[in-house]
Amino acid sequence: MSSNNEKKSGLDRPVSRRGLLGGLAASGGVAAGLFAGRANAAQPDPLITDIQDWNRYLGDGVDSRPYGSPSEFESHVVRRDVSWLTADATSSVNFTPLHALDGIITPNGLCFERHHGGIAEINPADHRLMIHGMVDKPLVFTMQDLMRFPRENRVYFLECAANSGMEWRGAQLNGCQYTHGMVHNVMYTGIPLKLLLEEAGIKEGARWLLPEGADASAMTRSVPLEKGLEDCLVAFKMNGEALRPEQGYPLRLVVPGWEGNMWVKWLRRIEVGDQPWHQREETSKYTDLLANGKARRFTWAMDVKSVITNPSPQAPIMHGRGQTIITGLAWSGAGKINRVDVSIDGGRNWQTARLNGPSLDKSLHRFYYDFDWDGSDLLIQSRAIDEAGFVQPTKKELRAARGENSIYHNNGIQTWHVKADGSAENVEVS
Ligand code: MTE
Ligand code: CO
């Protein structure tokens, strides 16, 4: 995949709200009259009056697409990377095109990918899962062994702790795909980890788990045993079909609500122990360096967060002023989303958005805000509140608490500046 986004030099520093609002009155009204409805057009519309090819000729038969793909007219809806984030030709992260999706489920082929050692290609017949350490009887499971255990279907978001990480020091990337696209939301079919641990028998004094991946990075993270027993899954299906290779085929750990790095892909081993292992991914990485030089560690849960996906820099308003829909996504590692507020004036006034679709624990929630756009400049924002009462902070509040050193756990409120022509840009209000 080629790179599609460049660092925006002009947006490194926050734009002041005063400056932006000052420009509103002057530029408002530019789009007036540009979008007259078809019904008023003087010329007849050949798309209505003429018979089109697709209406005249037989289409392809059922044998032409044994595994279906999207329409050719949707070929722009793909995962994309950011060139300057990548050290060599093979990118190690790409982003979900959130601006092109609706509802709450991420299609399998569009789930962002993050791998530290490339995609392991594993024949399920050759895959093994070992559970050992502080257990009564160490066990090795084949994929077929796992098929005997009761399984469950659950929808969860996975967010990389580094999602929005490039925005800690100011507005930078022009598109919610790049600022917020390290999140996906999938229905997993998997075995509660509890059942596999009980099969092995947990020894007294055990407190921690160390899942390990079979890929070249052999990723490991210390996970509290309590979390493993509470809601973790050993998953083999996503959205009904086998996991995709890039998502850990044939087996991955699901750690609901917690940072994506702990969701070990190509899961091949779980060690049971009485203390954390302090691996690379929980010491030099995935810790949050504060302004005073101390670091937060074991920051597992993902904080309450939301983003407006439309309009946004990659998805301008195309239909002109009048009835307009703002939509976006909200999620929280603490549970369900209770409410999302939307502002169109940079956070001075807030309206309650309409949540729609299933409201599931630790899943993406879809919100809509319908309003009558007068064609003037907007500073649109969303603010999520979860069922535990956590409120998404402004970027200013976040920086006051955490400084600007971190790359992880940026859940600050995002602002898009929508201009009179419907285009949108990533900005910050101060
Ligand atoms: N597991 C293994 N074995 N190897 C990896 O590189 N990357 C982790 C995690 N699990 C990784 C892994 C990180 S940092 C994240 S954010 C998620 O997988 C990404 O999951 P995804 O590729 O399905 O989006
Ligand atoms: Co990650």
C-alpha cells in the first residue's frame, strides 16, 4: 500500500479559536445556491430518461465471485498508512478508514493492522497453544482440541494505546483515519480463557499470565490473572469467519477494553506466574512518561473517547447547506457509552447526539447529530461520557494532567474546522 498522507507543516501549532471564529462571519454564505436540487434542473436527467447499460445487459453470474469483494466504485475505501511513521518500505501500522464506514462493525478487510514482526502465516494444523507455569497440569492444545470447548460470541473494540499518539503536541494529521484509525470493532467467536485455565488447574498463589505470540516478534505482555478469568477470550473467528492472517490467524487473545498491545495475535503460549515479567512492551514501551519525568505503567484500560467521522478532512460535506448529519463513534474501556455531546462552535455550546445501533459493553457506539447547516464555518467536536461517569477531556485538560511526552492514551476531544465549501481540516481550539 502506498502512503497517502504527508505531515502537514502548517498545522503543527494549535490554531486559536478567536482567530477562527473571527473568520466565520466573513466566509459564511459562500456556498449559497451552489447545490440546487435535481428536481429544479432545466435539462432532463439522462440517468432517469435513458436506459443504462447495467439495465440493458445481463450481469455476471454467481460463479464470477466465489469470495465477494466491494464494488469497484468503493476501491478508495482501504486501510492506509502514514509514510513518515514508517522507517522502511514495509509499514508496521496502517489505519481503519473510519470516515468511510457507518454502523459499529468494522469489516474484516478494513481492520487496522499493527504488527511488530510482520504477518505470521500459520497453517492451523501446525498451530499449538501451550498453557504452563503455575498450573496443576501443563497442557498443549491443537486447534481441534480447542473446538471441544464451549464458545461465545462477543463484540469488542480493539484500540492501540498509540491511537491519536501523533496528536499529543498539536493538530497534525488531516483525517480521522490517521488521527483515530487505530481502532476496530469486531464480533469475536472464542473460548473464555477461564475454561482453558481451569482445565490446566491454576495453582495457589498464581496472579499473572504471560501470553506469547508465534510471530517473529514473539510478543509478550503480563496480564493480571483476574482479567484473564473475568472476560478474556481465545478467539478464532472474527465477524463470523476465520481470523484474518493480519489479525492473528489462527488464534488471538481478546482482552476487552484494554490496550490493543495486550491482545496477543498468533497466540501460542500462556505462562501462569505469581508476578509480572516486565517485558519490553510494558517497560520501555506502553508506559506514559509524565512531565515530571515519572512514568505511568500498567495503564491497561482504554479511556472514554469519541471522534466525528463525518464530516472530516477525508469526508467533506458534498451536498451544501441545509439539512446535514454529523456522525461519529464513541467507546470506553470502562463499559458502555451513556451519552455523546456534539458542539459546532468549538466547545462553547453542546447538544446531545442520538446514539443508534446496539449499545454493547466495551464496543464502539454510533452517534448522529442532525442539524440545519447555514453554510458558515464550523468547529465541530464530540465529547463522550461512559457508564462509569468518565467524561472525555479537552486536549488542554489532558495535557495539564499528563504533559506532552507521551504517545499513548490520548483521548482528548478532536476538533474539525468545517469551511463554507464543506471541506474540513484538523485544528485545535485553545
Ligand atoms: N501480537 C503479536 N503476536 N504481535 C504483534 O506485533 N501487535 C499488538 C497486538 N498484538 C502484535 C500483537 C498491537 S501493538 C496491537 S495495537 C494489536 O495487536 C493490533 O491488532 P490488529 O492488528 O488486529 O489491529
Ligand atoms: Co498497538
